[in-house]
Amino acid sequence: MDISNRTVFIAGATSGIGLELARRFAGAGSTVIVGGRRADLLDEIRAEGFAAVPVDVTDQDSVEGARDTILKDHPGLDTVVTMSGVMIPEDLRDPGHFATSRKTIETNLVGTIRLIDAFTPHLIGRGGGTIITVTSGIAFLPFAPMPTYAASKAAVHAYSEALREQLAGTGVEVAELVPPAVATTPEHAAQNPRALLLDAYATEVMELLQTEPTPREILVKGVLMHRWAERDGTYDELVAQRSQALAMLPQWL
């Protein structure tokens, strides 16, 4: 895809990967609208020169309000990125984890569907555009301390596949961004030395996005071991290794 002349809405882009991608799209010449829940961060982003709108993907009225504002000010919108998400550890032996499960599914899966539904008629009506969903390497290689997160991202992967088929012939393409662990702050880098640095990750993502045709899945080199673990016969071994992280749960014995 051409990243130099797009009008891009990124929901959940007030920090981390989303904000860095917003800066990369803008740096390439695209118009970027950033969406998020926190008013203070949106104000900081506006100070950078971005358009910004409040949006909570768990709230239907909020999503529809954001859509109406964006399409009024940016009727040429052609790209929607569903970056909003939460990633919360759970101890499944504690029934109290259910609140976390519900929040995770409502944000990561239902929120993604809600956002896509809000903008799909516009993209079809203009005869083309791009929807970029965001999953995770954990969708393909589960990380035991975060079971519902893994389930939600696996579901978004399956939804993306179906969405792509249903939109075939409309001119609207669907690409799935599959991040591995990415260190979005120096603290994150210190906690997980294996995580990719944000700058390097964003550079590789933008290079892949510019491939023609746009790849169905945006897979940086650091996520290939996750994506293809079952195919490569390394799945059981890697899941067992990653399950050692269960010790991070405070109640784990």
C-alpha cells in the first residue's frame, strides 16, 4: 500500500505502538487521526499536530460519535487501524478473574468488531480502503499468564480472515498486524530484554506495509517463531518454555 497519501484513523494510539505508527504514517505524508480514551494524552497529541478524537471502543455511542466527527472533518478517510486493546494477567484458579476476562473480550474482540462495523459502510461506499486489525504473536503461541488475551487475539485473527473474504470485490482490503513483544518504553526493555525495540519494530512494519499488494499479515521477523510454531513443529516446546512465566502470577504456587 502507498503510505504517503492516506487518511488514517488509528484507535488506541495515544501511546506505544499505535502512537509510533501514527508518527510514521504522518512522516510519510499521510493525514492521521488519533483516537483514545484519555483526554490529557489526546491534548498532548494535538500539540504534536495530529487530529485527535475521544473514543472508547467498549461504548457504542462513543464509537459512533468518533466516526461521525472523523467523517465530517476527513471525508476522504481510507484507512482504519484497530489498535485499542488491553493485556492483563489472570489466575484461572481464582473465580475473580472473570471480570478481567470480560473486560479483555469486550475491548479486544467486541471493540474491534464495533469499530470495524462503524467504518465499513463508508469504506465500501468510497469504493476502496484498508482495514488493519491488530492481533499478537500470542494469538498463535499462547502465553499462559494471559489466557483471555490470547483467546481474544486468536478470535480477532479468525474474524480478520472472514472479514477479508466477505469484503472481497469491494475494494476494501484487510491486513492483520501481528506484533511480537515490543518494548514501548525503556522500562519495558529492561523487563523483557527479548522484546523488540519500538523504533526498529515500527521501521520493519512500515516497510512491510509498503509491499504490493499489501500483505494479508504484517509479520516482522521477530514474530515468525510465534506465527509458524505449529507448522514448524516447535509449538509444544515453546508453549512449555513460555509457561514458566506462570511464576509471575502472585498466587501461583
